[in-house]
Amino acid sequence: MYELTVETSFAAAHCLEGHPSSCGRLHGHNWTVAVTVAGEQLNSAGMLVDFAVLKQAVREAVGELDHRYLNELPFFSGGMAPTAENIARHVFETVAAKLSAQTNFQVKEVRVAEAPTSWVVYRP
Ligand SMILES: [Zn+2]
């Protein structure tokens, strides 16, 4: 089994409405996003997937969030709070859809950190 991870970051604002702490006020984070894919079959170039291909898919997914007010985005409307947990699931589903034509690996997990000491991991 091979695992391959790329990491990127984005800056955005959010507000966790109704949260009793300062998270309930409008504020921002510099989120770090790490996407890991896994598979057993290497391609003819000896790669699970080209880092550049994975980075491009992750950049596109994260680019939709960068420098945005997350509460206003369609994915987070309808009562889904823009928490690190939901951001991780959203990035996972978006990247998995972009790479669905690649059959020798699957997206394994997405890690989203709000700070160097605080992160979540989403695995389906
Ligand atoms: Zn926050």
C-alpha cells in the first residue's frame, strides 16, 4: 500500500452561530489542509499519482474557500456550520470527485488544521 499526501493552506472567515465562546463572533483562520490518497497499483511512471495532479485538484477545491466568508458559501448554507470538520468533509468530497477517473488509488483522508495544535481528520 502506498500513501501520498499534499498540503496547502487557505485563509477565510467564518462564524459558528450560537457558539457561546469567541467562535460565535466573526473571525478568521489560516487553515492548513492535507489530503492523503492511498492505493496499491503504481502507474507506468512508477507513481501512485503525480504530485502535481493531486496538488492541482486540492488547489481547485481549496481555492473555492480561499478569502471567503465561509458561512455564505452554498455548501455551508442550510444550517451546516463551517467547522473544521465540515470543511474537511467538503474538501474530501470535492477532491474525490475531481479524481474519480483515477482508478489505482482513492482519497483516504483529509486533515484540516485551524492552528498548529488543533486539527480534525475526516475519513469516510
Ligand atoms: Zn473559527
